[in-house]
Amino acid sequence: MTSFAERFPEISDIRVKVFSVRGAIAPRTPFREFGFSVPEYVECSNPRCKNGRFRIWPVIAMACSRVDVTFHKSSVCNGNERSRNPRIPCLYTFTIEGEITYKSNEPKPG
Ligand SMILES: [Zn+2]
């Protein structure tokens, strides 16, 4: 398994907030926050959701390819709600916001 540092050697620091909510993000919406050990994906926070997950690394890879220092992406959950009808989609939305520090942009010490 590839670690974050192996996958993104150009990143010296990162901060990512992940929201997984039904509806819009409010100022007090709870979120999960990750530092340098950002997982490859996060799971949906809907307790009834089955197989809902959001892959974070591809979003970071896209930001890296453009050397963006901030990124933001929203995506509807790809899971389904557990119910008798297996085709009810999960209505939660993942939103991620992040900031990246690149090694090439770090101030040189001294
Ligand atoms: Zn979901």
C-alpha cells in the first residue's frame, strides 16, 4: 500500500477538511480534519448509507498537477440507503476543502 508521502512527494504539508452531510454546509457543520496522513478515501457519515465513499487522493492529485495551494470539491455520495428497495440513493454530499504546502514553495531556512 502506498503511503501519502510516497504518492505525493512534492507536498510538504497539507490540511484537509471533509464534510459529509445531507443538505448544505452550515457554519457549525461537523467535519473531519486530516493532516499529513490524509486517507485515500473517507466513508459517508449517513448511518444508513451502504458503500458510500469519497476518494480524496484523486482530488489532491488534481490540485497538485496545477500546483494549487487550495482546493475545494463537492460530490454527491455514490452509495445507497439501506432499505427494502436497494435502489434508493444516499442523498448525502461530500465536500472537501484543503490547503497544500509544496516543498518547492517552502521558504528556505536562513
Ligand atoms: Zn452516503
